[in-house]
Amino acid sequence: MPKAIASIPWKRDRKWLTPFNVISIVTLIAGLMILYVRFTQGLGSVTNLSQQFPWGFWIGFDVITGVALAGGAYVICFVVVIMRLEKYHSILRVTVLNGFLAYVFYSGALLLDLGRPWHIMNPLIGNSFGYNSVMFLVAWHFFVYTCALFIEFSPAIAEWAHFEKLRKFLAGLTLATVILGFTISMLHQSGLGALFLMAKPKIHPLWYSEYLPLLFFVSSIYAGLSMIIFEGTISHRIFNNLIGEKTHHAHDEIVLGLAKGAAVTMFVYYFFQAFILLHDGERWKLINGFWGFWYLLEIVGFVLIPCFMYAYGVRNRKFAVIKVAAILTVLGIILNRLNITLIAFNWYAADRYYPSWQEIVVTLMVVFIEVWVFRWFVTRMPVFSKD
Amino acid sequence: MGLQMVRYSHAGVFQGLRKGRVVEYYSYVNIFEQKGAAYILLLSFLVLAILFIRYLTVPEKKNPNAEKGGSPSAKKKSFIAD
């Protein structure tokens, strides 16, 4: 056993048979069995997908929502490496690791949804692919950004393996990869929104807008920041022994800074939505009725209210309020992305799409595997700041 | 006037038929009537954004860490870092 592993107190003290481990292992086994059926008997055997609803829960939640919630990585990289705000340096590695794993697992979940998964290489090798399509851009951006996140995290791996020269070399690449990663992130976060521009007749007018790419990009900023607050709170409790004293004390100030950033971005996003609603006079008339109330619930309940909760929490240093706001914001992003991809998609159709239990189990499996891999990394490698 | 409108061309410009010939004519669009609400919203955003950011900027007395800063230069540094 390497010395670094033996020296981590977390591993020695923890019980193996915890509720999380039991639930996640059961889900993992069930998910693998479902995937076996999916790959041997086809998508129709385990999903409720159809010609009318070709994109289901796996795309709507895993890919579209997962990538938005992973937006914290590019925001924190930009803030620390480009803007030189050292206050957030202690959460850089853990955020990059979270982002990297999110991209690997959530965008990797795309493989499950492809009828012929081996064709996923086509955009990369330029085989029979439309170079002008948004999907081509998103595929390349996912690939390049995942590589960039791996390079940004790689100094931690080199440090763990005691390759000092390699660590220095990889650390020297950080600035270039952050600039590349930030640029590409902006483009593919908005690119995911651009994917839905071609589905104008299918998406309810309250959610469809020509500004969808901009809305996706702006919302990914506060989604990422809220996810850092949410994950950071859990990590701080579970991996308490791995976090240095100085970082532990700085955590509150970091949370306040992140909450402030999220509040401002949400404020801007809310006004973007209001402008879009007013810009087209016809859209305003749709606010009455079920879809209008559903839209207002998303915008007021999960954008405006958490925004004010963040502001109140920052102003009065109420960390409980900030944490509740972070949870509401994450739920709001999930609701927004599911509205665009599933709920308000083909909203007029008589036969609605509901995810099958198999789709939900496989999604949970993907989430649990990510948590397991994250735990493997942080208990072995120098991810949390030791200062 | 014997003018028959054929189609709307672009903002404020119409094409019509007069005595069998296609003619182009202009009409004034009251942008304040059309976009009044959007302008009010934009102006209110500008005002509210300033107020919101001012609200978010925590005063010194509410931040216990700021009191430890001491010198004006230290306070200035912490302001930049935030």
C-alpha cells in the first residue's frame, strides 16, 4: 500500500457498510443488469423513447443538466487562474475534479442513448458527419474540454505518484489549458442551448427563444457556483479529516463569495427572461394557464427567490439560507433543462413521455459511480488543500 | 387613394400596388408604444442592478473579519480581493 494512502485517517476510521454504500451497490447491480438488457435487446426494451420523443431522461438529465451543473469548474478556473483571486485557490482542485468526472460520466452517458454507440467516434474522425451542425461542435467541445480538465487536474496525479518533474511540467500547462477550457466551455454551454434552436415548433413558446444559447450559458454560471456550494457543504462534512485547518476556516468566506457571484448572475438571468417575455408580445399572452404558471414557478420559485435568498444570506452571513438557496437553484436548473428537453417538448402531444423506472435506475447508477470515483480520488490524491 | 397593400417588407416599409405598379411607401412606427415596456424594464434593471450590488456589498461592521484588518491599506486589499 502506498505511504500516502496509509497516512490518510479517513480510510482507517470509516466503516465500510454504510447506508450510502449499500444503496449505491444495489443500484449499481440493478443498473448493470438493465444496461445488459439495453445493449442486447435495444433501447426500446428498457426506455420509453419513441420516434416522437427520441431524447429522453438520459439526455435531458445526464447530459444537458449534468453539463450545466458542472459549469463551476470553468468559472472557478477563470476566477483563480486568470483573475488571480487566491481566496478560491483551495477549492480549485476539487472543483476541477468534480467537473472532470461530471463530463466523463454525464456526457459519457450519451453512449447509453446512442442506438449504435460505436459511432460516437464519427465526429472526431470526421466520418460522415455534418461539419456545420451544432452537434458536431458540441461533440468536439466535450472531447477537448474533458482533455483540458484532465490536464488541469493532472498535477495532483503526478504529485500523488511522486513525479516531481512531470508535476512541474503539467503545472506549467495550466494557464493555457484554463484559457482554452474557459473559451470552449462558454461555447459548448451555449451550444447545448443552440441544439434546441432547430426544435422551434416542438418546444413550448415560453421556453423556446432565439436567445436559448445565451440563457444556457448564463444559467450554467450560477448552476456551477450553486453546485460548488452544495457539494462543498457535503464534502466538508464527510471529508473533514482531509481538509487543512486554514482551508477549513476560509470555507465560510469562500461560500459567501460564491453566493455573491451566484446572486448577481441569477439577477441578470432573471432580467434576461423578463426581456425575452416582453420582447415578443405574443409570448406574454401565454402566461395565463397551466404552462404559464409552470413557467412562473420555474422563474420566480427557482430563480428569483433563491437569488434574494443568496443576497439575504450574504448580507447577514446566514449560511443555512445560502445552502437552502443553493439546493433550490440546483433544483431550478434541473427543472429548466428538463422543461426544455422533456416536459415542454412536444407539449401538445397526446401521448406524453415519462421516463421508465429503468431509465431512472441507470441515471442513479451513473451518479453513484461518479460519487464512488470522486471518493476514490480524494482519499488518495492531494485534492483538498492541506494548508 | 387606390392603394392596395401587398406585403410588409421590413421595419416600417410597406409595398403596395397603385394603378398596377408596385410602389414602396413608409409608415412611422411608434417604438415607444411597441417597446415601451421593454424600455421601462431595461431602465429598471439598470437602477435595480446598482441597488442589488450595493445591497450585496456587506458593510464593514457586519463583517467580523474586516475589523481585524486594521490599516486602511489592509482594508483596501481585502476590498480588491472580494
